[in-house]
Amino acid sequence: MITFHEIFIDMLEEKIEDFKLTEHLSNKEIDEKVSSIIEKVFSDELLSKHAKDILNTLEPKAPIMYEENRLMMQEFESRLQRRWLDALYISQLFLTITTESTVELMEEIFEAGDKNTEPNLNFIPIFDSEMLLLQKQSIVLAKEMLVLIKSGFSEAAFSRWRSLFEVSVIMKCFVKVMSDEESKAETVAKEFYISSIIREKKILLKKKKSVNHLVEVIDKIDLDRERKEKLHIDYEWARNFINIRSGKKIYFNDLIDFSELNHLKNEYQDACQYIHISPYGLHYPISQLSSNDKIVFGPTDYGLSRPLQLLLISLLSTTTNFLTIDYTIDRAIQIKMLNFIVDDSLELISNIDKKIFDEFYEE
């Protein structure tokens, strides 16, 4: 396919020859003529004209392009899901049990609240409402990850796991504080909630919008005013249980240490490499089988084991912590079921990636 640029270069060379042989111009005059031509060709007016002409020819073909791409992706995903079928089956079972167990406890929490109203987070204990929102978020993140995994986007799924891990850390912190002192756990939940309102208030103020309704909500919460004013600082809501010197800044690493989920810290740090597109994340994608894979413009069926295993591990953590709000024999059995699934699945999942790797290097 001949490009505009190639046509232009050929035309420009002919013009230069013509300037020399026919018009007998000096080098300086030729340079001036060439600069004028280049300026005109690269003018916004001429570029816009060509761009619109090309778009006018392409737009009628957009439905065909879309359908061709959809069919290619459908074929790829079909092959991927056949290869990963056992792992995807067990992951979906895990997610279904998790969701149903969560909904069951959620309904009980709402029933124990104000029975004269529709389910409302404002009518249940603040600790329960924050834990419920965190658990809801963990399930949504897991579902997002599963969609990305089914489509072959391993780095994207790994990046979403970073958020899932953060949720699991916060929930574990909440549960640990609750097991030590219920009143402190309630205070932590209040401060966590107020931090969200303060952030929203800051955003609205930047947009020059009213924040009176948010100020009213903050004022109604039973907490020391001086303490409320400090909650604009990141992770300040964790001050009540993070054992560091007063005034020293709290980091997410402090929460990881308190949650005792340090065994996943390296995975968390690696996931950050792909979110922020570090040199390492750019040159060493987890979906890479060979150096040529660096220039693949789309999904692959390799590298899915890592995010899928982490999905199960972290969702097990969040669900276990959520179900401890009202720990019954039934919930103990549900947690045990989820543990069995994780224990039985991790090796199965890694073996699929290993098989893909071995097949690639046998060819």
C-alpha cells in the first residue's frame, strides 16, 4: 500500500529536480520553495481535508470491522476457555458460593436493622455497613478479574487483583480490631467512613459545588471534632490500631503488616509494576512466553494462573472475614468448602500454564 508520505516524497524530489534543471534556481531559493511546500502540505487545513476524506471511506465499513474483530475474539476466547475450562469451572463455583453466602448474611444484617424500612446501610451498625461495602467490592473486583482472565488479559487481571488485595487487607484489619475491642472497631469504622466523605467534600469544593449536606453528615457522627479534622490524611483512619509514633505518617505497608498478610506483599509490589507501567512491567509481562510476545497487540492464553490463583486466595480472605460478623456452624461449613476449593485448585491452575509453556518450547 502506497502511503501519502511516499507520494509526497516522490513529488517533492521531482519538484527539486525541476527547480534545478528547468528554473535554474539557487540552493537557497530551492530550500525556500521546499520549505513553503512542506509547510502547505502539513498545514492543518490540508491535513484535516485528507483525514476527513479517509474517515468518510472508513466509517461505512465500521460495522464490518467490528464484526470481524468480534468473531476473531470469540474464536480466541473459545480456544482459551477450552484450555482453561477446569480452572474456570472451579473459579465460577467458588465465586457463586461466595456471592450466595454474602447475600445470605447481608439479608440477615438488614433484617436485624430497622424492620420498618427498606434495606439501608444507615440503619445497621457502622462496622457491619463498612464490612458489607468492602465485601461487595471484593466480589465485584473478582468478577472483573474473571472476565479479564476469560478474555486472556493477564496483566489487567493482575492489576485488578492489587485492588482486591487492598480490600482484603482492610477487612482483615477491621476483623482483628473487632476481635480485640468492639468499641475500638466501631470507632475505626466511623473514621473510615468519614474519610470517604471528606474526600468527596474536597472533590466538590474543587468543582465549586455545595458541600453543606456532607458537613451535616460529618457533624452527626459521634466523634471528636479535632479527630475528624485529621481524617483528610491518607490512612489516618487506621491510627487507632497501627502502633506507630503519634504524628508519623501511616502507609499501606503498615496495614499489610498489621493484617498479617505479608506473604502476599511481594505479589502486591509486582502488581504495582503493571498498574504504573514501570520499566519492569513493560519489559517483563506475565503473559510473555518469549521476547517476541512483547509486541503482541492483544490477549494471550498464557500467564493466567497467577492472577487466577490470587483471585481465589484473596476472595477467600475477604469472604472469611465478612462471614465472621455472625459466625455460625453453617458459615463455618461454607468457609471450609471455600478452603477446600482453593487447596484443590491452586496446583490445577498452575499446571495449565506449565503445559502451555512446555508445549511452546517443544515446538
